[in-house]
Amino acid sequence: MKEFYDNPLCERYSSDEMKRIFSPDEKYSTWRKLWVALAKAEKALGLDITDEQISEMEEHIYDIDYEKEMEYERLLRHDVMAHLKTYCDSCEKAKPIIHLGATSCYVGDNTDIIVMKKGLIRVKKLLVTLIDNLKDFALKNKDVTTLAYTHFQAAQPTTLGKRATLWIQDLVNDLDNLNFQLDRLRLLGCKGTTGTSASFLTLFKGDKNKIKELEKLIAKEMGFESCYDVSGQTYSRKVDYYVISVLSGIAQSASKFSSDIRLLSHLKEFDEPFEDKQVGSSAMAYKRNPMRSERIASLSRYVIVNSLNPAITASSQWLERTLDDSANRRISIPEAFLAIDGILSLYTNVISNGTVYPNVMKKHLNEELPFMATENILMYCVEKGGDRQVLHEHIREISVATAKQIKLHGGDNDCLDKIVNDKAFNLTKEELENVLNSNSFIGASDIQTTDYISNVIEPLLRENKEFIIIPEKIKV
């Protein structure tokens, strides 16, 4: 029996790894690690704190009594104080010095930064792994000729590999943005209730150099290079916006890809992975709906819209601190990461295990090739001495009439036969075949694909090889 609501992001879409990163255990053990870091730094700077007290604190980082914490929170209506009292109950010797000089945001905000950093590193692994898989897909299909579309109307031939480079390039831009924001992340530090470090200045008897050193020691202990130079009680909520914007950008790229796959699925040029017993429709047993791509689109829409949350939160903060951010951030930040985790795993699954149908692509190409060949025919016949303007008008009239015939009667495309039979072109069937056999229809698609992979993607993957992981087994 499941009586209460379960978050679908946890139940259906996100990986265990991302759920662990945003778990209560990760959050509250990090709070305790920050209290240890504070005590170590204060001891190093001369406060009366013993090694025994610090050892006691370290011994109890992970044995969190959640039931006791809930009892305290019911009484106190303050989560940090509830966890602080629970921790102190396990650390009788260290109890007098835990949280000395700090405010709630010391543990809360610093932990949020630490967890978001871990989340971004997880996303980076998924993103680099996806780019690696797309690279393989692009190279495998670099010579697979297919119709390119503008406005979803047949335009000119391209190759499937070239199309894949467009998907890759979007993700490379997302990776650049992720790296930029990851490099900019800093800890809030330990600046007290309004960001002035007044309480620590009192503790260190007015020694301003020690309050600077305090933050350096805490940052080093927690694996960061530095803290933000200035703050109120919290770090600027614009940081959350920048981080979630990275995820929004990835969602935009993934959603575009999923739309392309859904269109190609309709054309029967590409099939998503489909399990042996998978059901496409409860009513239409023959169907193979592109449900993985639809799920990518659906989750991406959630992440894109969710990026408004940190934007509005950042814009509505009052002076040095207000609490109208707290409940929103508890939901919007973790869920953005959980959703993007599912999106990237699905994306990798589709591109790695889907099926390409070159013969269907060739069929569609041949249906449209007569129209596309007309420009090449025009140039060839002008080179032979024909009048460009006259021939252009003949081609226009033939093309319009042929298209109308196809649409009204479902006829074949006999545009090329009409051109050969039109004496204005002075064109033989042998000459027409030479024009049609030219590789000029796909332009430089093949070279563009191999150049982009060799010059941009392979160096990027070598540089980030430690981030390539085994793709997740998705839940479908």
C-alpha cells in the first residue's frame, strides 16, 4: 500500500547517485563537517578548543538521530537548532564550542554550495559521457545521406553524422557554461549574522587578520579555494540562478534533440530502443511511440520553467537576509538536478541504442531529389550556353506543375523526365545522370563532421577523460 505522494523524480527518473547527493544524510553530515571545520579553524587561531573535543565531533558526523532531531524541531521550529542540539547530545565534551560564533546560514548556505558543486560534477560526468556517445554516433553515420529540413519542409541533403554535430555543439556550449559556473563557485564562509563578521571579531578580540584567516582555513578544510568576498547573512541568491541556468541550458539542448528524434521517428528513419515486451499503446498494439524522447521533452520543460524560481528568489531578497527563499530552494534546486540527471541518462540511452534506417532515408531523399537537382541542372545547362533566366522560368513552371500533380493525385515525381524532354535545356539522359551522381548535393557535410570531431570533440574528450562513465541503466 502506498498511501502518500512519492516524488516521481526520485521514484522514476533520477539515478541513485544524484539522489544520494541531495539526500538528508549528505546534507546533515555536511553540516557536521562544517561545524568540525569551524572548530578546527578556531582552535588553530587560538581559541580554547581541544583536540579531544574535535575528535569527539568527528566521531559523530554520520550517526544522525533523525527521530530526536524531529522532536527538537517540533519544539523549536528551527531546523538548524534542532540538528545542533541533536549533535550536541552526542558530543558532551564538544558541546560548549560547537557552532561558536556562527549563524544558521554558516551550515545551511555552505552546504548548499558544496552539494550543488557535487551535483554539477555529476552532471558534468553525464554530459561528457553523452558527448562521447554522440561522437561515436556522428562518425558511424558521417556518410549516411539524408534529407535536411527547414520548416520541416525538404530542403537539401545532408548526412546524419553532420546533423549529430549540431546536437553535439549545443552540448559543448552547455559544458563550457557548466565549467565556467563550477569554477566560480565559492563558499559563503563564516561572516556572521549580517555578513560583517562582528561575532568573530569579538571572539578574536578585534584581530581582523584572524577573521580573514578563519575563512581560508574553513575553505581549505571543505575543499574550496576561497569564500565570497562579501555577503549578507547568505550568499547572493544569484549564485543559485547561475547554477540552475546551466541546467536549463542543458534541458534546452536535450529538448531540441528529443523533438528531432520524434520527427525522425514519425518519418520511420530512426527508432528509439524498444524492449521485447514493451507496449507502445494500450489500444494500438502496433505502435512504437518515442516515449523516451517524449520523457526528455517533458522533464526538460520542467527544468526550463524551474529556472524562474531562483531568478525570482534572487530578485526578491530583502537587505542582508529574508526567509522567503528557504522553502522554495529546498524544492527547486534539488529537483532541477534530479530532473537533469534523468534527462541526460535518457539522451545517452536513445543515441547509443537507437536504430537508424538508411534505406528509408534514401527513399525519402529520392522522392525529393528531382526538385533539389534542379539548381545543379540549371548551372550545368548555363555552363553549356543556356540562358539562365529562361531556364529558371522553365524549371519553375515544371516544378510547380509536378508538385501539384503529386499533391492532387499522389503521382510520382517526374520532374526530371519533363526537364530532359524540354528542348530548352538541351540535356541528354546521360548528362542528367552525371549531374545526379555528383556528391555536391551534400556539400561539405562529411568533411565538416570529421573535422569537427577531430579538431574539437576528440581533444575535449581527451581533456575530460576522467569524467567519462558507464552510462546509467535507465528506468522505463
